[in-house]
Amino acid sequence: MKALVCRAYGLPHTLELAEIDQPHIVADEVLVKVAYCGVNFPDTLLIQNKYQFKPTLPFSPGGEVAGTVVAVGANTKQINIGDVVVALCSWGGLAEYVAVKAAKVFVLPQNINLKAAATAFYNNATAYHALKDRAQLKAGEKLLVLGAAGGVGLAAVELGKLMGATVIAAASADDKLTQCKNKGADFVINYATHDLKESVKEIAQDGVDVIYDPIGGTLAETALRTITWSGRYLVVGFASGSIPNFAANVPLLKGASIVGVFWSGFAAKEPTRNTANMQQLIQWHSEGKISQQIYKTYSLQEAPQALQDLMDRKVIGKAVVQIE
Ligand SMILES: NC(=O)c1ccc[n+]([C@@H]2O[C@H](COP(=O)([O-])OP(=O)(O)OC[C@H]3O[C@@H](n4cnc5c(N)ncnc54)[C@H](OP(=O)(O)O)[C@@H]3O)[C@@H](O)[C@H]2O)c1
């Protein structure tokens, strides 16, 4: 089969399009014929050996695919050959076939658009777990989303609105903020041209209840200072490349919490709750209540460019690779 292969850690241009053996499945796995693979920030970290998971070399990146099940392991009861599925496979998805643990595979309605499905669930699963399970976001609360036009950011904007919050979307460019408005953001802040703390104060004098931060770096400390009494600061990621060190006096004075979010850890340790979340997201997706804006569709050969575009902050919404 054709696959994009990482043989040595490096930047996207070092990935190689190759002919390799089709993967074999074990008892608790299914084999998916991949139609589309969504591209996510962790793919760019995996190939550079900068992610918390370390697949053995050589491997194919690609953690989110939509396709059709072509084989099932002996212990796999819930999934059948012919099922149309989304698989959150962690890696291996930039290939014609991927072997995935059945617990990471979710059956979709038959009439679903596979390209849309391949981009719809990884970011939303992260954002929904963050807002629902970790922040316990309530209707009427104020939610500040940083990096709001990125993958997990835009998902949080859309889900925050769906959950009844007032959403303040913050990003580094006006065209990114237009995208956030299109997803329902009530207010927008350009933190490249405006002071974040002052801008939040103008919108929410007493501060915000929940802060969703996929960026980290220097903006994090400023953002934390906009939190209200009993607020929750969600540590989602470090797209800036720098892990913030928070001054502990702010959570003390605001009675606030700094809350970690690690969706794949949650999915592995609490599969029943994760499956319930996924079923809710699949329902919302099929009702048209959530969708990801597709930035561009790439061929498998062009997939390194998709990863590079993500690293260059060009992608608004999701990059997707067409495999078949
Ligand atoms: N905790 C979890 O379970 C979980 C799950 C998935 C992803 N993540 C993490 O969440 C973070 C964001 O992922 P994503 O898929 O949303 O990525 P993305 O689509 O690339 O968006 C990241 C956003 O961060 C901002 N940014 C600031 N500095 C940046 C830099 N130096 N390079 C790139 N972007 C920068 C950009 O927005 P502006 O230009 O507007 O500032 C960009 O839109 C990553 O660290 C990822 O590993 C965590």
C-alpha cells in the first residue's frame, strides 16, 4: 500500500511517500481503508520526536481518519466489516490502510460526508472534554478562547456557543477572527494589535469564567489575569513552543483553578465516558450543529505541505488529505 513514512525524526519535507506492507490486525483491532485523513498539530510534533507518544520508527503520521472497515479482529464485537467509521488512531492514518484498536473506532451514519467526518472529531473531542468534563462550563458563563482560529480553538468556539456560553475569541489576525465570528463568537480580540487584558476588561468587567488555552507562552500569564472569581483556566496545549510558569497568587486571590486537559489520556483511561462524548459529537455533526471549516484538501503526495502549512500558522480550520 502507499503511505507517507517518517523514517528519521525531522521536519515535514523529510517524510517519504513509499510502498509498504499493509498492516496486520490483532484480536482487538480493526483494519480501516482510509478515505481521508485530517491533519492535526500533534502530527507535526510526532515526526520531530517532540510529542508525549513515541511511535517506533518507521511510522506514518496521521491521527484522525474516516473510511471503511475491511477486516475485524476476533475480539471485536461492536464493529463490522463495511461499517463507515471515524478512527482516532494517534498515528498511521496517512496511508491507504490503518490498523486501529476498536475502542478508538466510532461507527458513523451511512450517509455521512467522509471528508467532513475526517476533520470533525479529533479537535471537537478535545474541546468537548475540556469544556464539559474539565471546566464544567455552564450556560451563561463567559468563555475566553485563545488561538481561537486554530484546530482545537475553533472547535471550542463552536462548542462553547452550543453549550450556551458567551464566547470571546482571541487570535493574532483579523481574517482569523472573521472565521471565529462565522462560528458564532460573540466578541473577538486581536491580541497581535490590542492588549489582551484591557480588551477582555472592556467586554467582561468582572473577568471570564473559563479560559481555554492551546498556546501557552507569554500570553498565558496575561490571560490568567482576566479570570473571574472561581474561574477555570484550561491548559490545552503549547502551540507557541513554550510552557508557561504561572504565578500562584492569581489562582489564590481569585479562588480559581488551573485545570489540565489531556484528551488521549482521558480516552485511554475512561473509554466509556469518551465513547459517550463521541456519540454526542457524532449526533451534533449529523444534525449539522458542528462542523470544521476545511482550509484545503491535499493529496497523499502533498501531505508534507499540509503539515508545513499548519506549522507556518497558515491553516484556518482544518487541513485534510485525500487518500483514495
Ligand atoms: N490537551 C489535549 O488533549 C490536546 C489535543 C489536541 C491538541 N492539543 C494541543 O493544542 C495545541 C494547538 O493545536 P491545534 O491543532 O489547535 O493547532 P493549530 O491548528 O496549529 O492552532 C494553534 C494556534 O496557536 C497559535 N499559535 C501561537 N503561536 C504559535 C506558533 N509558534 N506556532 C503555531 N501556532 C501558534 C496560532 O494562532 P494565532 O496565530 O491566532 O496566535 C494557531 O492558530 C497544540 O499544542 C496541540 O498539541 C492538545
